Amino acid sequence: LYLTGGAWAFEMPWLRRAALTATRAYSNASQCGAPPLYVDVYAPTSAAWDAGLAPGPWPTLVHFHGGGFVMGDRRKALWPFLPMLRRGYAIVSVDYKLAVDGWAAEDMVADVWALARWLAGAEAEALGVDRERLILVGESAGGYFATLCACLLPRAHEAGAWGVEGSRPSAATAEEAPPSDGGAGASAQSAH
């Protein structure tokens, strides 16, 4: 451990070999004017391969950056988790819309829904993400999004949970909506 430029830094030579495997869009910017959102995917390092790591899919740590909903990006605050690459884990680091750019909370929730669908999909699996062995972590606002994603993932795994790719979750699906006729059992349709 050494201090440089007023910030703590760790000298870990193997970290230089932690290569970014892929950057992928997980949201197709379905909202008017929304920028595309990306994830960075890191595969386990050569140290894990040297120890006999099997080909993927690998258990995966999904990292949501912090920043109080107003700052940060997927490449910040990732360093504490990079040692997991040596232990045979993949890492997915996530960007999401920020309130400072004018996005509302519902837009950020839609980002997490899009990410849950991406994690449950074929592209993530093709990159080595084991969708059955995920660790969701985040600090500050990222902790909120990690918790929300954990709640949405079971639904994302269900085929056609909310219709077409990219659709938003609603407060109640047809099966969960309370009866609208005083208890006679009528079901409501999802608003989205």
C-alpha cells in the first residue's frame, strides 16, 4: 500500500493483467433522448486459469457504482473487487442514468430492469456470466440498485415475464393485481 497524489493506491502487479473482456450495451435507449447504457465485462485472470479454472460460465460479481444517484460511472470504485478475478470470478460493472442529468427515479429503475433482462439473457451467458451464480454489490446508490436488481432477477429469468424485450416492469402484473370489483376476482392488465 502506498500513498500517491493524495489518494490511496494498491500495488498489485497482477492487476495490470486484468483485461477488460468486453463492453456491451444493455439498454437500447428506448426513452427519447436517452443515451445507451453499457456494462464492462472482465473475465478471470491468468492466475485463475493457471490454478485450473474451467471454461465459463463463471460465478459473476455485478458491481453498481455509488455516487448518490448524481455522479460516478462503471469504471470508478471497481478496484476493491478486482481480486475476485484471481479467484475465478467474472465481473460485470454497470452504468446507469444519473439524476443530475435530469433522469427521474423511474428511469433509473427501468435501467435496472434492462440490466436484469440482459443478465438473464444469452449475450451475458456467451460472455461467461453464470446467471445462476451472481453476487450483486454496490456502494451508496449502487447498493440500492444492487438490491433492486436482486428483486427483479427472478422475474427476468421467467420467459416473457413482462412481454417484449425492453419493456418496463409495472407495479402489478395481471396475476398479482388486486381485484378491482370489490373482491370478485377481476384481473388488471399491466400498464406497460
